[in-house]
Amino acid sequence: MNDERDDLIHAIIQIQRDIGRALARQSPLFASNLTMRQLKVIMLVAANGSATGQDLAHDLGVTLGTVTGLVDRLVAHGLVSRHEDPQDRRVRRVELTTAGRDLIEEITNAGLQEYRRMMDHLDTETLRCLHHVTVRLHEVAAALHQAS
């Protein structure tokens, strides 16, 4: 890789970090009293629709006992619930409650609203360029994901 490409990549990454920090300040997570592991459980359940304790233990790299404690606390917060798996009554699945779905929506929307506010200040030509670059990044990300 040549020096100019390397310098550009470094500068873009730094700018992305700065933008990420600015967007993070608007996050409802700052008002939340969730731990990072609890947030990970909520995000995993949201991404998959539901999960078993075994699924969560595997994805988090922790023991089933640790997952049980995390889920217990999230149940107490009213963010997840446990249900019998319809395919196997021995298995309990964790699902988001309405409050859990609302939290995920709030987290997602907070960043998007601030990002939209930033884009509202860009001229049309800059938005066209941003659109082109964003589409290209999306294509590369999809190709890399498929290759792995």
C-alpha cells in the first residue's frame, strides 16, 4: 500500500471515530444502567429474534451460569422474557419484551437522527459523493462478509 492511501485511510478512520463519538453523546445508553454484557445480550437477542441460554453463552464466550445471571437481571429490568421453545419444551428461549424492543429502537434512532441532522447541513453535490462512497463501502462490506 502506498503512503498516500495509508495516510488517507488513517485520516478517514480518525474522522469516523470523531463522528462516532459525537453521535454516541446522544445515545440513550448514557441514561441506562445496563452493563456492557447485558447490552450485548439485548443486542444478540434483537439481532436473532430470540436465543437460548446456550446460544448466548457461546456468542458471549461465558458460562451458562453467567448467562443465567445476566438474563435474570434483564428480566428484572423488564427488557427480556423467557419462554418455552415450541420445538423443544426442555429449552427456554430469551426474547425481547416491548420495553426491550423500544430500547433497541431508541438506541438506533438516536444515532440516526443526529446523523440526519449533520447531513442536512451538506450541499447536494456533497450528498451525492457521500451516497456514492457509502454504496461502495456497503458493496465491499458485503463482499468481505461473503468471503469469510
